Amino acid sequence: MYENGALAGKYKGNQVFAAWIQGPHTDEFKNENGLIIWNYKYVITYPDGTTFESGPHGFYVPGFTYFGIKPNSKPEGKWKIDWYIVHRDTKESKHVATSEFNATYGNKQKADKSDWEVKEIGVGLIDQSEYDSKLKIIKRGDKWSQKELYEKGYLAGREKVFGAWIEGPHTKTYTNSYGTPVWMCKFILTNPQGKRDEYGPYGFYIPGFYTTFINVGGNGIGKWSIEFLIVNRDTRETRPLGTREFTITE
């Protein structure tokens, strides 16, 4: 679509890549002042999970509307558009339709999950002074004193923290035709009370690693576990890398 001008309004004349909604003629629903009652709005959910909302706007007189879609710098993946109609007088909002589609950029480079190999996953103390260029591990371990971590500032989210890390191949090893690294990472953290929290997916730093802070303050005494996973940006395939368990004492 980009090469043919469909994202610039030039494809075969004035054709564009767009989304649309069609309903009854606007004359069918008017208030006592003769104004059209129903407007519309839409919410776009991008492949990375972020959203954009626009409206309310008025329909064209025949009862339809559309808007051009211009994918951003990360178009790959599943897009969703939720449509709503909004009452002009009462501001009532009704969800009326959902449109979904998948976008890719060129031909994807094959990235078999068997090709990506983890170098290390771990839990411990991390020096983040060069957080995006060097993985600096201060200490590894599976038993930690909450009091000591707190008193030494490792739970304050500063330069040196208590956390976890994933290290794999350099990000340039597996990229798609758009030049975007294929693999991302995420974590599933389970606290001593059994509560599971999922974080990510996150893009690896350029050298091929990622670190995350673990907050074990509050009611953190007991046994914890963290699951490490990688996620394919294009296919959303998720691959488990392993689990690390650690204990927090007083």
C-alpha cells in the first residue's frame, strides 16, 4: 500500500486505505430542533496495545463516514477499531461495531523459535548505570533479606536495584524486512500469596538483554517465582524460557 500510494491518498487516483461505518440516513433521527441526533466516535487499538480515540464527529448526510489509516512506524500485527454512536443531547454512547485486521510490512524473515537461544535468565542485584548498553550483575542468588535490600536502597528503583534479567542474542540477529527486531520479552511474577502479575512484552535493549525491577517490599516475605518468556513481534508466538524461584526473608 505504501509503494502504491494508498497511504498517501494517491492509489489509483484518490483511493486510500481507510475504515468506514454506514448507518441510516441522517434525516431519520433528529431532535426537536431539527438537529441530527447521532454522532460517532472510534477507538483504535494498535498492535502494541496502545489506543487512540477520536470524536464525537458528525456523519455525512447519507449516514456514513470514514477515515484514512496511516500505520505508524510499527504497523505489524493485529489492529482493532471499535465504533460507537454518541447521542448529541444525552451524550449516551453505544458500541455498535468492531473492525479487525492484520498488517505486515513486506515479507517477514523466518525466525524459528528453535533458533533463538537464551544465554542467561536470573534474579539478583543489578547495576543499571549503563542500563541499555551493558548488563551489569552485582550478585546472583535465591535467598534475600527484605530488611537488607531496603536498607541498602535496592528497593528504591535507583541505579542499583533488586531485579531480574534475560540475556539472549544481539537484537540485529533476528529482524523482519522492516528492520525491526523480531523477539521481545515478558515476565510473569508470582508473589508469596499466589498473585500473578504479567509484565511486557518489552523490546530488548540493542545488545540483546533486558532487566526489570522486582518490588518485594510490603508483604513480600516468603517464596516468589518469576517466569521468563519471549514473544514474536509478528506472530505473537510465545515461548517459555524457564522459571526462577527465590525466597525473601525478613
